[in-house]
Amino acid sequence: MGKGIDNERYRKMKTRDGVYIPDIDIEYPVDRSDKHIFPVRYDGRQVALDRTFPYQEIGHSLKYRFNQALNHIGLRCLLIPLNRIRYGLRIEGKDKLKKYAAQLKNGALTVCNHIYPWDLTCVLDAIGWRKLWFPIFGEHMRGKDAWFMYYLGGVPIPEETSGMRAFDAVFNEMHEKKQWIHVFPEAASWRFYTPVRTFHKGAFAMAWKYDIPVLPFVISYRRRTGIYKLFDKPNIPLLTLNVGDPVFPDRSKPRKEETDRLLHEAHKQMTDMAGIMENPWPETFE
């Protein structure tokens, strides 16, 4: 047993028979589930994330739209095929997107566990040609992946309160256009981690605010076998993206009550789809 799964959280977890648990040589934290354990690869750029950041260009300026088009060409022609080759990506439950098409036509907020650098591309693969707009930590705008994350639809979270109005305006506009929003409620990426971690409430408060359904996804794992052994280390798993059922907000009920219910139902669906019967982390930080 490697150091990744030889800890108190994994020992408390119970899964259904047949669930594959990757044994990765990573020492995961056990005290708090939103710690950032993989540092941003900085490239030296300086970016002010306050009222001076050009939030107004997102989705509008010629420069932005050109770079976004290039980004999505790379996504469809390179990253999505690589996901299927390197990680054997399968998508289970994609038929639910058709089943609930009428309820999702005015927008949705997708959530997923955050378990490797390309996990958002799995969700984009599942939802077809829709765009996703998603909040990103400001530090990523100073890293080597800034171009990819920003022009894929990332909206940097301001580091000064003076930028919050413009940040909120981006999501307000995208909602008005009936475009989809994505949030990783676990907040930090832990490579190939099995338990579903504790959720922050912001995503679910946003779903209540916009009166849009929460659509849960969860990535689960399969043992690397056959030809896939040629494309990565044997302990790096193959991936399955599981699509859940939408959870609808009830705007007639108080925001806090509904935020908590949306979080609970999404978290429960995700642990169930991952094959986890007893999850070692609490649902929320409260």
C-alpha cells in the first residue's frame, strides 16, 4: 500500500465491490480537503486582479474571441482525443443530457470532482459544443497555463473587492445568454483521489441565484490494462466520467436552505456514482 492511500481518510472509506482505487505516490492531506498541493507553474508575469482587470473583454473583444476560437480548436482536435487515448476516457450516463434537454435549455451549473489537470475537458467532451464559463483562482493568471485557462472560459476571481462587481457581471451576462457555468466545489485539484471531498457552497448559491439546475458529474477510475499500458505508468488509472441527474433549485424557499439542499443532493449523487458507500469527508465545511 502506497503513501497515497495509507491514511486515515482512505481507511474510513467503504466502497462497493469492484470499485478500483488508484494507489498513487502522493501524500494527500487529511486535515483539510481544499489545500492546494500542486503549485502553480509561474512564468513571471504580473497581473493585477482588481477593478483594472479587463473583465469586460471576456466573450466580447476581437482578441478574446480569436484566442477562444483557437483554444477550442485545440481542445476538440487535441486534448479531447488525447484524453481518450491516454486515459481511456469513457462517458457513462450521457443520455441524461438528452432526457433533460428541455430543463437544461436555459442554462445549467455543472460540478465535478477535481482530480487531474484535464478534468474540465472531460465535462466539455460530455456536453458537446456548449461553452463553459468557470471561476479560476487568480494565481493561475500568473502561471504557464494562463492562456489555456483564460481563453477556455476561465474568469479569474478578484484579489481585491474592487473587482467583484465586474467579476459578477461576467456570470450575470453569461446566465442571461443561457450559457452554462462550471464550478469545482472541492476547490483544489488532488490527482486521482478517490473520496469525494468537502464542498464549498458558492456554486450552489450561484445556482439558486440564477434559478438553474445543478448538473453533477464525477470521475471514477478503472485499472490500466491492455494497450493503455503503453501511454502512462501502470498505477495511473483509466477514467470514467459519470453524468448525474440535474438538481433543481426551489426559489420559493430561503436561499440558505436551498443552497444546503442542492449541495447535499449533488454530493450524494457524486459519491453514489463513484461507488462510495461511506465517504470519509463531510459534505460541507460547516
